[in-house]
Amino acid sequence: MKARALGIIGAHEFTPTVFPDRRGLFVAPFQGDVFAEQTGFRHFPLAQTGHSVSRRGVVRGVHYTDAPPGMATYVYCPRGRVTDFIVDLRTGSPTFGRVESTVLDPEDFRAVYVPVGVGHGYVAHEDDTVVSYLLSGGYAPEHEKAVSLFDPELDLPLPAEEPILSDRDRVAPTLREAAAAGGLPDYEVCRELERRTLG
């Protein structure tokens, strides 16, 4: 497995080796030893897994969890294809407001680690696209937040056609609005929660 740090502090990309043969293939999209070596954390504390299925043109995001409690995620795409993007929403972060995007698909099974306090979303490019998540915490709707996909300051890689999205995502505040309302996570708090949870 290859691993590299992304341009957002604490975010990483992982590309596993795929083993094809006449039966199909085998791949391990998450490997604990490589994750620990790359991130400096002892382990990924799996509390829940997630699985979404999307039509072509669906856009999900930019979603994040209040910190505390905070939640880290590890994301890959076993079917279809997405342009995945992460946004640093942590106030006080040296990379605050920065966006990183990458293509996730079942050809190379690339995955991304999204740190606590960093927003995540994606654009589905094919029908029946599946995105799988490893989550360090359980789902608590009162702590789940969103920032606008259409914020011109973020300039996200959205499709040219009208995206399909949820009502919540359609009315989410811009990054500046969320910051002015005090609704964004704090960088130092997020890093401490991550250290406590992941070791």
C-alpha cells in the first residue's frame, strides 16, 4: 500500500495493491499497520461502518461533526466513481479553508483519511455508486453539520449539470457564515480529540 499526506494538515491518501486473477481480485483498502505508520496514530478506533449508494449527479457534503464529540472517517469507493473532496473547517488551522480532491473508484481502491473537524463530500459520476466509510464514532444527528457546497470561496469540483442533493445541503451556510455563527470546530480541540481517540 502506498500512502501520502495531503495538503490539509492531518489528512492522508492511501492506495492499496490490487491482486487480480482469473477469479476476480482481492484488495485490502484499509491496512492498520500502514495507517499507523503514515498518520502516527496507534490505530483507527472503529465504532461504526457506513455505506451509501448514489445516482449519477448526486452530491453529498460538505459534512462534518461537532467537536466535541468529533469523528474521524476513512473513505473509499468499491463501486462506481466519485470525485471526493475534503475541506479544512477547523478554525485556527494553518490550512483552514483549503480543499483537497481526488478520484475514488474500484480500479485502484484509493482511500482518504478525513481527520476530526475536517469536512467531507463527493460527487457521484455513475449510477449505483457506493461509498464505504469507517467511522471513529457513532452517528448522532444533533452533532452533524454542513457547509454549503456552493460557497464560491471553496470552489468545489461540482458537476456542470444541476446536482442532486438533500434539502439540508441545499440551505447549508457558507464557510464565512458558519464561522461568524461560531459553528465551526476549533483546530486545537480537534487535534486533541484525535490524539485521545486514535492514540
